[in-house]
Amino acid sequence: MNTVKIRKFDTSATLACIGVLLFWSVGPNFIKFLTGYLDSWTQNMLRYSVACLFWLPFLLFALRKKRIDKSLWRRALLPAAANIVMQSLWAGGFYYIGPAFMVLLTKSSIIWIAGFSLIFFVDERALVRSKRFWLGVGLSAIGVVGVMYYKEDFAATKTITGIVIAMATSVMWAVYTISVKFAFRDVDSRSGFSVISIYTAGALCVLAFVFGRPQDCVKMDGWVWACVVISAVTAIALGHVLYYVAIRRIGATIPGLVILAQPFTVFAISSVFFGESLNQLQWFFGVVLLAGSALAIWAQQHLKPVSTNNNNTGKST
């Protein structure tokens, strides 16, 4: 029997999106700060190791209570692989360009996320019929392009490497987001990320010893270590779990649109600590970007999914 569900405003998912936006706004600035003390490989190793240790007690408790299916270790392989590549690219980009500009460039991932979601998830396809949604995506895209285009040194030679890394990061972020939804649609968000963090931390440790300089850790003072821990707990351990919560409840597209506001919260911080700024045209297109994100969220609140069969495997849980 076919049924039709009306998707209502999800308060928990909305709060999760706000938390993600907050934590992922401080994260890039911490990464940029740490570029003066560590190479990208060692920084990745330290931050993900802390995040792994943060969730490890929960994972051990869940294993003891047999709340985690053994298949989770296999299902986490694809998201973990995407996360390892994405995280390596993400941290590396900050060594070539500023935090706000890096974040702006990676916002192109929303195009990939939306495309993948509409293809692979039945409950996301109802957005195809929403004029509000498409107008929101269009405005968001125009805003992102405008903010980047009117950056004074956008075409500077020194930024080319950073731009290429950022574009590759955006693609891998979309792959990571979609693979998480596939793998963990019926799994507790904390359990899913706990397993991913183990795989990711292990791989990043190997990469750090092969390509990085882990010995630089002994030169760091207490404040630098504090920055490593704070950024790991907020931007990685908590940020990723909240993101999992959001995409499980309302799909991958809407949370991706919400965090399009991230470049401007990052700018607010980086302008103080790293001297970054926005010109008038960038502010204008920034408003366009935020308006598009708000319009897409409004579309989600009034979304009526397509009719689906009860045993349809494409339905989210």
C-alpha cells in the first residue's frame, strides 16, 4: 500500500545544523593557527587522534552492551576512506590560502551533494518539484561565485594550488556525506563516527610518519596543545556527529545548504586573528548566499515527499 508522509519542521535537526555551523566555524581558524607549528600531516594525526579518544569510551560501552552490529566495521570502510582523503586535502589547503577563502571554495560541494542526493535517495527527490528549493540553490550558487570572484587576489599565482586542493576537497566532502547516509541510515551517529574516527586516525598516523614531521610535537607549548584538543573535540568529534544527526533526520541536501553560512562566521573570526576582510561586493553576494540558504530551508519545511512503497529501500529512517 502506498503512503504519503508530510515532512514537518524538525527541531532536533535544526539545532544540530546550528551546532555544526558553530563548531565548523572555529575549526578552520584553529587549523590556520596551527600551520605555524605543525605540517598538515602531523596536525591531522594529532587532531583526529584526540577525536578518536573522545568517542572511544562510548564505543567500548556500546560494544560491551552489544549495541553495535559487527557489520558496522565493514559498512564504515567507504565513509572512512572518503574521510581520510577529504581530511588530508582539507587541512593541506590552509597552508596555501586563508581560512575564509578556503571555506568559500569548498562550498561548491553543495552542488555535488544535491546532485548525488537527488540521484540516490527517493525521499530527496521531492525537492525536484520545489521552486523554492531551486531558487534557493540558484541564489546560493550565485552568492558563492560572487564572493569568490570579487576577492582581490583570486587569480594570484600563489593561490592556484590552494584553489585546486579546495575544489578536490569539495568533491570528496560530497562523497563522504553521501556515503555516510548510505552506511549509517539505521546506526547511532556516535557509534558510526566512533568507528570512522578509529579508521581515520590510524590512517592519518601512518601518513604523518611517512610524509610529515611528528617530532615537531615536542616543541609545542601548552596553548598550542590546547588548540589541538579544542579544535579536535569541537570541529571533529562533536561537529561530525551533529552533522550525522542532521543528515539522518532531514537528508544531506538541507544541512549542506545551512552550513553555506559558514564562510561568513569564519570571516568574522579570521578577520580578527588573521586580518582577512570582505569588500562591499563580497558582502552583497554573501547576503545573496544566505538568502538562498534560508529559502532552501523554507522549502524543506513545506516539503511533501513523493509516494513510496513501505518496503522501498531508498526511504530514510
